[in-house]
Amino acid sequence: MTAGVVVAGREAEAVTRALRPSAAVLVIASDADYLPAMLTALRA
């Protein structure tokens, strides 16, 4: 399974568009503070 995490910012829309065709799971975070919790959840 391919997963992607995009942190919202200036390039988030372009990055999301590029990852969408190949990522089975794509998460868009509003802030990098959420990354540790998201990565832990994906590992579970």
C-alpha cells in the first residue's frame, strides 16, 4: 500500500494532484504538528 501525507501550504494542491493517482491513502494535514499522530495511526 502506498500512503502519502501532504502538509498544507503553497504547493499542497500541486503535490496532492501529483500523488492522487498513485497513493491508496492520501492525508492532507493543516499543520506539521499532526504528523507524529498520523504516522502512528498508519502503522497500526
